[in-house]
Amino acid sequence: MTKTRKTTVCIIGSGPAGLLLSQLLANEGIDSIVLDRQNRDHIEGRIRAGVLESGSVDALIDAGVGARLQKEGLPHSGFDLAFDGDRHRIDLLGLTGKQVTVYGQTEITRDLFEKRFEEGGQFYFEVEDVVPTDLDTNQPSVRFTHCGETIDIQCDFVAGCDGFRGVSRHAIPGDTLNTFERVYPFGWLGVLTECPPVSHELIYANHERGFALCSMRSETRSRYYLQTAATDTVEEWSDERFWQELKTRIGPESAADLIEGPSFEKSIAPLRSFVAEPMRYGRLFLAGDAAHIVPPTGAKGLNLAIADVQILSRALIEKIKRGNDQYIETYSATCLGRVWKVERFSWHMSMLLHQFPEHSGFEKKMQRAEFDYIATSEAASKAIAENYVGLPLD
């Protein structure tokens, strides 16, 4: 027997994109139901990005979930690029008048969950066999299994916020969907440790042995990354090996300030660039990782998802409350225009900072020349800064 429920917007995925969309709609009196294949504890525990563009900070504050962010977030007015020991600071505030804020995705997810449950948000966790149907009609639905019961959500719109491996993108017919992908021949080994960060600002380093990134989640919790071979496993990287390699790649000046400690989270993530076009099919709208993936080098994945949701919420609100189709019709084009610019920046930073196995001496000299140009040109530094603090929505 199938249980039928109705809502205005069915949101597949309860990561930051799905949660923020649900909150923005609720702020306008629009109801939604959110589904996820995981449970809440698992979703809140996922370790993800931690650098927020100024526009992302504003979006979370405007949504009513920015109190803890404003209290605990760490504003950063710049970051360092390093190349074989030479360093150049990108002065974000001086070049753009804007800053970024370090505040972990885990914390954003927790803040959004608390707000949604406080306001009576509707959720289904640990769902299975999710199937969006009738997406090219005015009455789409999403069917799934929950606790052994088949449930059919009848809705006006479906938002696919379920990530790269979710079902939403695959619901778009193959003769409609186009995908573009670049898989990078390495991964990032990430470590979390309860130690103060080596620097009060991020350090992105290119070394002949590979890329390294020094980041943080708070003033007492550090997040570090190393470029590794795509075939490496976590088991091959003891804490001792990790710290020794990190010190080598960031150079003796930075290494002198490094405080080592045991890791409490360690993982290797593959890197890819990916875009799906279009981001809309009928009454289905893709947002976040369901539509695009960026390598983490430019700290753009979470920010891009938040931007998508801002654009999508405006489109849905205009259509539902005022009958205005303009933003619905232009949603995909508006998002993709921005997505490709962000993909370009993340690709550019990845090409600049990593060691590629196929690169000859010529490509390595080009990396060095690019670094030297950025370090000696205010215009080049400003271009990096403008992209890093975040491009306009449209």
C-alpha cells in the first residue's frame, strides 16, 4: 500500500543546499518536504569545506541561521600562495574590500538542522529507492521507501540537492542531459587535528613533491592536506609520515611554527571537475553537487551550492507567490553562466599548484612563471582575489 503526501517543493538531499533551500522557502511561507538516504547524525558528521565567500555569509545570515557563524567564524582578509618556499600574500580585503570566513560545513549543517526542526520542518531520513517521476508535467512526484512503507510525495516542484551520486541528475533523460568532466590524476589526503593552525591565514603551496594546503576549522583545530597519488590509501599514511611530508612541502619557515598532534580524521578524496547541462528539466531543478563538482583548490564547492540555492529560491518564490515565470525559465542559464566561471577558477588554481605526472619541464616552468606574474602584478593578484571572495550571483 502506498501512502500519499502533498507539498509544494520536494527536496531530495539534506546537505547544506537542500537545508538552506528549505529554510529560504519556509521564510516565505512555502512548505517543503526533505528526503535523505542517510540519517541526521551521519549527515551532520560529514567533514567538508570550511571557507565561506562573503556572499555565502550574507546568505546564511539573511536566512536566519547566521548567529553562531557570526560569533565563531574566523574572518580572513587574505591567504598565502607559496612556490618552492617563496610566498606571496593575496590581500583579499585590500584588493576587493571583501573577506572570506572560515566556518566548517559541519557547523552550517548543524545550524540549519536546528533551525528547520525548531520551525517544524518535514523530513524523511534513511529513505530507499527514490524515484522522481512525471517531471515534465505540472504534477511531478517523488516515490520512495521509508521504514518498509512506500510513500509518494506529490508536489509542484522537485529540487535535486542530493550530490554527485544522487538520483536527481539521472532522472533527466540521456538525450537531454550533457555532462563535461575532467578527472585529475591525484587525490587530496586530508587530516584533522586538535592543534592550533600553523598560520592565521591559509597557505596554498606548490612544491616539487606535490601540493599542500594549511587550513583550519577554528583557532584550536587544524585541517591540513597533501596531494597524493590517486592509488594511495589512508593506511599508507601514518601521522608521522604525514607531518614529515607536510613540513617538507610548506618549507622550513612555515614548518618552524607547525604544532603536530594525533589526527582524529583522515581521508583521501579524488579530484574532478564536472558540470551537467541543463540544470533544469521540467519541474526538476538541480543544485549543488548534483549539477557540478569543482576541485577543492579554490574553496568553491559549498559556496557554489549556496549560490545555486539563492538563485533557485528566488525563482521558486517568484513563481509560487507571484506567478512570475521569468526566473524559473532562466534558472539553468543563470546558474551555468556563473558555474563555468567558478569551474575555470578552480581549474586554474589546480593547474597552478599541483604536480602533474604528465607535465614536462616546460609545464613546470609555466607554473613558476604564473606564480611570479601573480606575485609581481597587482592586476593578477586582484583577479585571484575577486574570484576567491566570490563572483556576483548574476
